[in-house]
Amino acid sequence: MASSTQHYTHGQWTSRLVFVFAATGSAVGLGNIWKFPYMAGENGGSSFILIYLACVAFIALPILSAELLIGRHGKRSPVNVFRRFHRDYGTPAVWRFAGWLGVLAGFLILSYYSVIAGWVIAYVFQAGAGAFANATADSIASNFNGLVSDPERLTLWHTFFMILTVAVLMRGIHKGIERVVKYFMPLLLALILGLIFYNFFVGDMARTMNFMFSFDFGKVTGETVLMALGQAFFSLSLGMGAMMIYGSYLPDSAPLFGTASVVAFADTLVALLAGLMIFPLLFAFGMEPAQGVGLIFKTLPLAFSQMPGGVVFGTLFFFLLLIAAWTSALSLLEPIIAWAVEHLAWSRVKASVTAGAVAWLIGLGTVFSFNLWQDIKLWDKTLFDLLDYLTSNIMLPLGGLLVVLFVGWMLPGAAVRAEAGFRSERLYRLWRVVVRWIAPAAVVLILFHLLGWEIIRQMMN
């Protein structure tokens, strides 16, 4: 039987706290600060947030703990960990598909994630140069449209961000990822709290609290549930191999479920803090939150242009967003790098550069979908929209579903119990029921709702 104490060639986090920083850094990214506010704005505010919290607690957290369990017990990359279980426990070899699905999802997400992060880099420099000072709504919208319609500028910033990501990953776990998350995650939290504190003086906190926390069950629809589940998966980096590979570096002494709970709590807290950081500014200056993808690029700069100290706080905000994007991107590329080191016997430098180059190349499709290829659509979606929809709403939930099914039904119960490390038998039994029945059923129902309505819509068209 496989032993969880076996040495892992890629190294190990130096402490549980470092892992929490790294996993939270993976989870806290554009999904929290860019995507969560506009998703909440487009889906009814408090009703979306309520369902999002329920999805995190009853679906995402069990799946997160299951991913960490697979990673730490197998101590391999997401693909090879299923190979090891096939060898040690006789699980069907077809489960390697689950590993490949996660790696591919993370890889595709990084390809367009890097492009969006490139926008952030451009805005850091623009905000710092005072480009948004005393600007009008038309000039800010024109600036954003000019950026995304220029393939050369987008390619430049996309390249810059990918270089930043690869440069860290080349240095490995201790000298690369750990150093970044140890210093930048506390800085990220400090910047968020600083901007929220500032909002008490210049923002509309009263309307924000009503928008975010006055729950209205009448606004909950099937679409709200679907969007909330997809956001929970995207935000917590589930179904993309990131938590599985990070879990493989987790020390055996760390309590697995407790550690997963800390990460889920920290990620959810930051998502809520992001709302408290962004919505007060919008409401204070008469803007609406349902602005879609361009919320923080077209609407927030207008708020910064009208507020005292807008240049300083605008620059800090986009620098904060860049840190969040950077720490998340590291975990998206790490699974394929680990696989190349294990399976192809490549050096870490070669694996990092090659994987980064391929992701960069695929990302050019997203770059062009905003300009040169904007009229090329499949199922009424641009390449960027299609990748976002496919990964967030199909690949990630499907990957998470396969993970909980594997832990719940394929791995030997004794191995699962020993690795999970629950001190309370009652809590373990409850977790086991959720992993085997509740989480899979919820994901299946939501996927069926999604795919069923999509098929009907296509037939009607």
C-alpha cells in the first residue's frame, strides 16, 4: 500500500503557514478581485453572494480537501498521481483522465488569465502616471477600448506577465514560489484593508452593506446557482490541478481538513473584502456594479479620477490586483511543470520555459479575440468567452466531480481515513457522506441544468 511519507522529488513547503499562503495566493487572484465583484453585480448582489457562500461550504470545501488528500497521499503531479494509485491500489487506469483534465483546464485558464493580467500591468503604469486624474467616463472608456483593440500592446503586456510567472517557477518551490507568497500575500491583505478603511471616508458603505448582505431569496434562480458554483471553483482553483500539486508539497503533519478550511475561509474572506473595497466607490459616485468584465477597468478608474488621492489609491489598487494575479498564475502552470519534470525528466528550467511559451502562444488567441478576431465566434462566443465558459462552467466542475468520486469511491477507505486525519469520528463520517454523495450530486445537477439548457437553446436557434 502507498505510503504518504514517501519522499517527493519536487520538495516540500517549509511550514503549514507557507502552504496556506501559497494555496491562498493561488485562490486569491483575479477570480476574487476582478471576477467576483462583477459576477455579484450582474447576478443580484446579495442573492449571488448567499449562494456562493453555500457553494463554498457544502461543495467547494469538500472538493478542496479531496484534492489536497489526493495530492499529499500520492505525492505526484495530477497526472502521475493517478498512475501511482493504479499501481498501488489497482484503481482503473482511466482515472488518469481526471488528472489530465485538471492540468489542461489550468493551462487554458492561464492562457487567457495572462492576457487579463496584462491589462492590469498596463493600468498600474497608467494610474501611476496620472492618466485617470480628472478623466471623464468617455475618456476612460476610450482608453480601455484602445488598449484591448491594440493587439501589439496586449501582446506586449501578456508577454511581460508570462515572463514574470515563468521567472519565479524556474527557481522552484523554496527559492521561487515560497519567497513570492511569503512577502506578497501579507502585502496584498494590507493593501485591501487599507483601501476598505479609506472607503469609510469616501465611499457609500451603507448601500454596499445593503447590496451585499440583505439576502433576498426571491432573486435566486438556476442561473444564479450555476454562476455561483462556477465562481467558487474558479476562485478556489478547484478542478485545475493547482491544489492537487500544492497538496503534494504539504507536510504530512499538517491537519488536512483544517488546512483546507483555513484556505477556503481566507479565499472567501478576500472575495467579500473585494466587494467592500470596490462597491462603496461605485455607489459613492453614482455608478452601477453590473458592468461586466470591464468593471474594474472602465468604472473604477472613473471613481479614482473623482476621489481625493485618486492617483495614489488607483495605483495601489491595480498593483494589488497584479500581486493577486501573479500568485494565482504560479499555481496554474505548476502542475504541467511538475509532470514534465517527473515524466519527461526535464530540468525545472526547461519545463518552466516550455510550458510558459506554449501557454503564451495559446494566449494570443485571447489577445486577438478582442480585436483582429472579434467577429469570429463559435456558439455566439469569441475565443475568450468560449475558453472562460468552457473552463469555469464545465471543465472545473467536471474535474471537481471526478476528484470527489475518486476519493469517495475508488481509494481504499483506510487510506482516506488515515490521510484525512480527522480527530472526530463524527466529523469524518459527515465529511465522507458529503464527499461521496452530496457534493457529487450537487455538481451533477448543476452540470445537467447547464448542459440541458444550452442544448435546448442551440436547438431553438
